[in-house]
Amino acid sequence: MKLLRRILLGLLKALGATLALAIALLAIVFFFPGILIQDATLPWAKRVIRALDADVQWRQGHWSAQSVSFWRKRLTLELDAPCYRQADPSVEACLHRVALAATYDLRHGKLLVERLEVPGGKITMEGGGAKPAKEEPPAAFEPLREVHQVRSLLASLDWNQIRVENVAFLLSTADTAVRAQANIIGTTEGPARDLRATAEGRLSSGGRRTPLLARVRLRGKDDGPLDYVIGGYWGDTKQRISADIKGTLTDQSLQGEINAAMANPTNGILNVRATTCRFDWKQANGGPADITLDCPLSTQLSPGLAGVSLNRIFRAEGMDKPIGAKLSAHVTLPDGDFEKAEGNVQLSAADFRTTSLEAQLTASLDVGVKTEPLKAELRLTAPDFSALVRRLQSSPYAVPAPFNQLDGRVSLTVKGRSDLTLQQTALEFSVDSDLTSDFQKLAFSGSGRVGIRPENKKSRIDFEADVAFGDTKLSLPRLDPTRLPQLLPDPNIVYPTRGPQSNDTVFHYRVTVRAGAEHPIILHSNQLNLDVPLELDLLVQDGAGLSGSLKIPKFKADLFRRDATVRRVVITFPKEGAAELSARVDIHYAEYDLTLQAFGALDAPRYTITSNPPLSENSALSLLLFGRPLEELSPGQGESLGNARAALTNGAISAASMYLLASTPIESIGYDPAAGRFQATVRLVEGTSLRIESAKEGVTQLGIRKRLGRDWVLNTYVERTSLLEDRRSVSTFLEWSKTY
Amino acid sequence: MRRVIFSLLVALTAGPDLLYASDNSVETKVCDDFVLWGPEELSFSSSELHLLCGDTKARDWQKIPRSQALFHLKTFLQTRGYYYPEEVPNSGKLLEVRLGLPTLVTALDLQQMPKDVESWTATEFNGERLTPDLLKTISEKVTHRLGAIGYGCPELETEANPKTGRVLVALKSGKRQNLVSVHTEEVKELAPGTLRRYDAFVLGDTFNAPLLPLTASRAVNDGIVRNTYFNVKCETGGVHAEQKVLPGKPRQVTIGFGLNTDRGLSARASWKHSRLGALGSQVALTATISYKGNQFHSQQFESEGKWYFLNEPSRLHFQPRLILRRQSDNRLDVVGGEISFAPASTWDTQKVGWAASVGPNLRGERTLRGEGRRQTFFLSLVGNVSVMSHDFEWQRSEPRTGYEWTSTLALNRKGFLADYTASSWQTRFTHLWALSRQSRRQFIMGVRAGLATTFVRDEEGGLSNLTISLRHFLGGAGNLRGFGFQELPGPTGALTSFFSSAELRSTGLLPWDLQPYVFVDAGTVSARSLDVTGDWFTSPGFGLRWPSPIGVFRLSGAHGFALGSHPTPDPRSHWQVHFTYGEEF
């Protein structure tokens, strides 16, 4: 027992002596750290680092330590060609030299870097690609907390001189690489410290290389507000972004001013600038954040891809000049959670005026509102339509004749609401015009709406518009009725589309066009110097086509070489089936009143002719077409009359052909019922005639007859002159004939 | 020189499409600051120019913006077959457009059609410029084709791809039906049903659209009505036709003067009554005087009629005819006349029309100068039969398909009001086939043959006893084209003549609708009746047909050869050129 006690006592003494020795050694090292930290122990330090599985190498080095005071210890370190390597992620940092002189205050836990010099080196970091990140709930957005962590770090660090120069670093992932040259300069002037860091290089991503410049400068005292300046530049010849943010960070606020510019952010916008854009983020400890933004903006539009002609218009209209706007916001953000944010963001553009256009745009975002929080209103006015016409004259969007002669005002207002993704949008628009020229008028008003919403994994667009014409008179071109040109492309000729058609969007439309009896559209025929009133009540709807009616009310005209009264022309477009015509024209003769009525399909109408006092249909048609009774017709005219009647009842005379017959003296009319082809020869001027159509098939008469006048015919006969021989003779006779 | 001729031939045979340059080197100046460059110079109508260049005379249409002019231009170019014009970029005011090349039809795709239309080779339009008008023509032709096989009211849908030149025609509705009724508009002077004698169709049989206008044209050409036409309506039971009639006045007086290829200068006066009685009998009187210098002059009075003698409308009728004439030429001076009275009728099936007549014909002639008998009376029993397919009749002015056969037999015997016995038989057959069609190019094959013979008694003097009208000749555009008109066998003529011809004609091969053809004719004449063992002649040759707006011209060159053991070279062999107007193969 005693022995045991002695042994324990001996051990205790030895332990005490060892402890005392260790304390003594620690005290010695504490007071004389140079004993442990000196060049002789540097290789030993390398072994220790390696034993800790860290790969740090250097060629040669010096280190030493001194005790400046009881609590402050000073370390100097100089390493030649130090290198640090790490396997995953791959990191290699090799510097030319590191020279550090620093004093650590053990009592306040504060490091004073008296001197840090890194004259050059290279740091390479390579990532093998993004690893699938675990789904984590989004962290609260509390930028002040992040900023304060930086501020805490800065509070524990002091420096006299930091000079890190020309350190090249390469940061690369699978598809992106950043190469830059970094410099960090830290100085101290009196109580204020100044740290400037710059990195300049280029970013390679997606086969595109863009220059990159980043600057950070922090200035401030230990316990005072910290001034910061952050600047950056990224971009190439296509797109550029530069931004400078400067401000002050205190315990409870982050204030700042942004000056930023974006060049070519998207097609159609040349640049966007924010100048002296002020923001203020206030947040008491743990309380809600109160964010305000007051940001003057300016932007310049560009004609985008529209071509050279539109570029000229842009410049001429002054549309390339900056457009002012203001972005202001006031948002409350409780707990740093944006889901709970409340407030409003508003963008209002200054009135935009060019020579021929005026525009006002306002947009606002109701923060905290779940459905359609985005609202916008655009007012677009062309106060001088003729100026707009002149501007667009040589562009692909030129105003066509005869509208290009009009002058006056056209305005468009669009109001809309949308969700943040713009997938669910509702727009309402209204348009109205008051245009006039010396001879024309065009007054109409229209309103409608556009709805965009997702439906069955597609985007559905619903377009509705109602257009009502007011006082309107338009000129028609001077077209020769005998040779009407094709005005629209033939719908039967279908151009092949390039590539597969995207059917991600389903488009539905419904447009009504009205010109009522009180305000019919007056169409002026330059050919006939005639005003034709037109009433419209049309509906164009997807899937149903055109429906409604087009009416020409009573008007007087010179038809069939007589004073005629067009009682009515109604073209009805039923919801199903072909367009139908119903028309009635009264023609007055000395002894008769004729009524020509057309009805049936528009492209093949049927006609009836009635008279007062009653005449046979043949006599009435004779009077109508040739201006003389049936009894006075020549044989050729009689033949023409029969053909005309055949074509009329067979629906072979279109409304246009009937107009031609009505407006031009008729020489002869032919009709080939087998081919359904109508042919007419009309007299253009005295001695000149024109054949409208010709039938090549089915001429059964051996010989040819050419009518030279009312009773004269040039006749060619082929005759067999002998029964027994196939002998033929041909005669050409100029004949006069009379029937009775 | 040889190269120039070869190039010209290549250009001509390749058709008009290759006659223009294949690049965009030809300038069309539309207006002062609007120019087109293309493979050919285009012309625009005044209305088109108003929309392209503006119209100083029309209010508010003086200035046409460039974009609008381009829109109109693209539409107008569609009508000319150009679908991919390109604006030449330049910064000036000048608007320049390259037309590119016109789109040609490469294929016609017929869908949902009955088999007989689907089997149509459909290459007819290949190589044609694709234009809206051509689409209309294609649609009409398909409609016409459907109409000919029973589709009274077909509805078609047409679509064309301007990139590939492919045209699609689909039958949307319509079905094959029979023609079940014909309702004719009443004509005051005529008994109901009178116009049915012109029917080329058979009621109750499959509807055939071309037969309706053929029927109408028969009635109009016969003069019974001034004009008539049919409307058709399709109902579930079949196709119903309604015949509309413009009767016109029944009597017509005509006075004219002109030229005849045989008789020279001619003057003619005629009177015709085309609706005598309720059944539409007819009578026509014609007096003609011709003068061809000292070489030929003639006077003729002719009266002919159709007497429908039954109580009901019928095709059976009498054909009375009276002719009085005097003809003088450098060989003969003959005064004569003839009178005939023949019952006649016609029949029609869906494909063919028949006509036949048989009756006495009394002819009297007095020869004042020339060979033959001084005075002749000649009573014959003359029978005529003719068969003509409807397509041949329908396309008579532009023969392409079908056949015609005519045969005339005249019997007489001395003693029966005839001074001598001279029966005759003449028959002639023509058949045309349209061979495969490629684009506008089509070959038409034709064969024809004719036999004419007169039976005489040698004891009555044989050939030398006959009047000139009973002697037979060959040569001329109507049979052996390598010989002159009636050159064979010589002035005396023959008792038998036989010929056959084959001709291959092409349409669409040359510009301006010129139609080249090659042919070979062969024939024989004999001094004996119904004998083809006499001298044979042949005449291969070539020619050109031009269907001009005033009638058909034919120019042929052929070499006539006399076959057999004649001295070489035979004096009768020679080159012969024929230029005819109005004659067909």
C-alpha cells in the first residue's frame, strides 16, 4: 500500500515536474516564439503539414517570430515558390513568393498585417461539372446579414500594406472558364483603411469569349460606417454590361447608388442606363426589411433586325435618342422571405415623342399580389398621320395607297395585366382614327382584347376585336373593267412552309367589322366617277371563316348605257356555305322599265330580267344587252343573245363579268356550256374590240364566221362539191343577212 | 450555216419555253424607277401599271409605296408563272427585282377520282407554266372529262405547289349518274319534241356532258333555232337537263360576195325558211354566179329542203333537191341540172351518229363543148350512208380523235330514164387517234382510205361514154398529195380509183401553234370497174398545218412516185406542193 502510495506520489511529482517543465517551455515559447519559429524548424513544419494530408511545397523559406509585447506576437514569413495542391475539387495555387509580416493581438483576437507581398503567381481551380445539388429550402434573402459577415471579418483584420500583384487565376467548369489577372492593394492612412481589389480577364462560355473586369474597394474605420465601391464590366462587341455601385454600410442599413449600363440587352433595345439609381435597405435587428428604390432610367431603341430602311426612319424620327423612365419601388420584406413581401414596383416612361409618334408607357408590379400582379398601359398616338406615312414611305411597312394620302390622328391604347412569367396575360386595346385628305375620309374606332393563357400544355391566344366605321370615303383605283388584274394571290397556289410548323400556340380570333346605314363607307370609283355606298356587318372567326353581310344601298349609276338605279346589292356570307348575292337594278327605257335581279352564289349568280309592261325574257334581255327589241336584232346579235341567256341561267357570268357587260358596248356573246366558259366581245373604242374569254373545244361548225357588224359577216364555208369524190372547195364570203 | 440551222431546229423543236434566255438578263422597265430582270421581257396591262407605278389620273392613287408595288408585282407575276422574285438590294430609289425562272408543271396528281380519270396519263400539262389560269384550265378539263363519263355536277378542289410544280386535283363531291330527263322550252311554231331529232345522247343512258352542246350545235347549224343550250341539274335519281331555246326569226335573206377556191370570184344570194310547219321542215333557195376569167365561170341555182312529213316529230324526212347549173372551163362547157327526192333519217347512239338516205336522182346534162356525150339523161337510185363518231363531229374544226365513214351507191340502168348504164359506188373512211400527250405536245395519227368506182357496159362505150362527173381521178390535197389536182390518170379519168393515206401530225411542238406533219399516200387508178390492179402511185411527204383565227391553212410538199415497170425516171414522178385553206385530213 505504501509502495503504491510512493509510486503514485512519484508519478505525481514527475507529472508535476513535466507539467511545470511544459508550462515553462510554453512560457518560454510564448515570450520567445523565435525559439520555435525559426528557419531550422521550417522543414519540420513541412513534415507536419504533409502529415495533415495537405500538399504544400516551397523551394526555400524563412520564418521567424517575435514577442512584441505580452499579448502581441509578430510573425514574419518568406517563402519562395510556394505551391498548394488539392485533388477534388482540383486546386493548384503556385505563387512566385510570399512575404508576410503580421502581428496578432491575442487579447483582441485581431490580426494586423504589416506587410503582405505576393509579386505574382498562378491559381487554377477546375470543377468537374455541377454536382446534383440536394433540394434545400431556399434560404432567406437577407443581404444585410451577408454584408455584415464581411464587415465582421474586416473588423478582425487590420493592415498596413497588402500588395498582391499579377496573380493569374483560372477558374473552369465543364462549360465556362474565367481567366483573370488579380491585384489586391491594401493601405492604411491614419485611422482609415483602404482595400482595393481588381480582377481583369475574360470569360469563356458557350464558345463566346467576353472581357471581364471586377473592382471592389472598401474604406472605413473599425467601428464606423463602411464605404464600399463595387464595379464591374462584362461584355463584348455584341452585349455589354457595366455597373458601379457605391454606398455605405452601417449596422442597420445598406445604402447605395447604382450607375449601370447595358448595351444591346435584347433585340430592339440599343441600351439601358441607370444613372444615380438610389436604393436604401433598412433593417433593424431581426425586424422586417424596408426597401426603397428610386431609379432614373434611360433607354435607346434600335430598329433591330428590320433592315436598313427602318434604320433610316429610326434616325429621322429621332427614335434613336434616349427615352427617359423612372423605376421606383417600396417593398417591405418580413423575415427576409420574398414570398411574404408586400409593396409596389412602378415603371413610368417619360412621354416619348418623335416627329410622327407619341407614346406613354407605365407599368407596375404589385408585390405580394398572387394573380396578375403585373400591370401596364401603353398609349401610342400618331398625331400627324401624314408624317408617319412619309417616314414609312420607303420601308417595308409603308402605308398603302389610297390610305397614304390621308392626314390626321390615329391613336392606340393598350392596357394589360399579367403574371410574372407572362404566361397568363390579358390585354385590352382601343384604336380610333380621324383621317382626311382632299377627297377621302377614314374614321373608325375599334376595341378588343387579347387573352393569353396556358391550355393543355400549349399557349392559347384569344383575340377579339370590334371595328366600327364612321364617316368614311375611299377612292378605288382606276382599273380597266375589261382587263381586271389579279389583286390577291391565288389561294389555290400554296407555298411550301420551311421546316415543321410549331404548334405550341393555339390562336383563336373573332373580329367584327361594321359600317352601318348611318355611316356607310363611300367607295369612289375613279373609273366611273361614281360614289358607291357600302354597309358592312361582317364577322371573321377562326374555324367559321367570314360571315355576315355586305350591302350597297340605293344609288344611281350609268349601266347598260342607260340611267339605272341600283336598288340594292347584298352579299351574304353565311356561316356555312358559299357567299350569296342578291341584287336588283332598275333600268328605265322609253317604253319599258326593266329590272335585273341577281341571286345565288356570288361566283356563279343567276339572273332574272323582268319588265313593265311585260316582255318575254328574250325580249327583255335583248333590250338590256343590245338596247333594242328582239325583233330588231341581227342574226349575230340573236345568237349572242341566246348565248348570253345560256350563260346567265347557267351561272357562268360572274358579277364582275356582268358589270363589264353593263358598262361596255357588247358586240357578241358566246357560251360553251360543256366547259362552262363564257365569252364576250365588247367594244372598247370605235373600231376596236376585245374578246374576253375564248373556248377552244367544241367548235362543231365546219367553217368560220366572223361578225363584222350588226348585219355583216365574213363567212368561210368548206363544201364537198361532189358526192362521188372527196372534192372540197372553200369559199369566203362577205355576207349581209336579214331575218324576218 | 449548218450550225445555225441546227440551233434553230433545236430551239423550235424544244418548244417556246426554251426560246427565252435561261438567266435574268432581260430588262423590263415597268416605270421610271422600277426595273425587272428576268429571262424574258414582260408586259403589263394599264390597270396593272396603275397599281405598280401609280396613276396620275386617279385621285389618291398617284403614289404607290414600294412595298405595295412589290406586293402587287408578286401577285401579277403569279399570273405569269413567276413565284420567287427577289428584290435586288440597293440603296438608291431604283426598285430592281429579279424574276428568277418561271415554275413549270411537273406532275398532275388526281385524287379521289374514278378509275377512268385516274388512269389518265396526266402528263398533258407537264412543262406548262404554272399560273392561276392554268389551274383553272386544268380544273375545267378535269370537269369536262368527268362530265363525259357521267358526272353531271362534280366539285373539285385544286391546289398547286409553286416550288415543285406539282398540281393536285381532288374530287370533293359528285357521282356518276344517268341522264334521266330533258325538258325543252316551248317554241311557239314547233310541236313539242321537234328538237329531239338532233339529240346526240340517249335518254336514260350515262350522262355525257359534251353530247348536250353537240346536240345544241346540230340544231343551230341546221338553222331551226337561232340558239339553244342545256342547263343540267343533279338530283338523287339522276341528271335532269333543261333545254333553253332562242328561236329567232324563221326566214333569212343573205346576199354575199367572195372567193371560192374552185370557182374564183363568186356572188351568192339565198333565202331560207327554217321552220316550215309544226315539225320544222325547211327550204332553202340559193343562186350563185362565179367567174374565174376565161378559165372558168359558172351559174347555179339550187333549191333544197327537208320535209318532215309524218304527223309526229321524227327523224324521218324527205330531202327534195333541185339544181340547175352551167359550168364552163377550158375543157368543157356543160349545161345541166338534177333533181332528187330521197327519204332520209338519222340515228344516234351514245358514241356514234348515223345518217342514211335513199331515193331517185335525175340528172340531165348537155355538153356544149368538150369530150363525152353531147346530151345525157340519167336517172339513178342513190343511197347514202354515213357514220360519224360524236368526238369526230364535236372536234370537226380541230380533228383529234374519232372516225367517219361515208358511202354512196348510185344505181341506174339504160332504159329507165337513163341514156346509158353507169352505176357507181364511192366509199371513204377516216380515223384519227390522239397519241400520248406530253405537255402541249401531242401526236395525232390519222388514216384514211377511199374507193370510187363506176360500173359501165363496154358495149355502151365504156369510159368514153361517161360524163366527167362519173369518171374518177386521183391527185390533190384530198388523196395523193404528191400529184396535182386530178392529175391521175390523165384527162380521160378512170373507172376505179382507190387511195389510202397515213398521216402523223404533231401539236405543241412548234411555236405559234404551227403543226408539222408527215404522211404517205398510196393509190391506184384503173380503166376497169372495181379494179385495183392498175398502176400504183405513192407520195411520201411532209407539211405544216396552221389553225389560224380565220381558218385552217395547210401547206404540204410531197414527191409523187409511179410504181411498177415504168421507165426510170417515170415522167409522172415529181415534187408537188399543195396550199389549202379550210381543208383537213
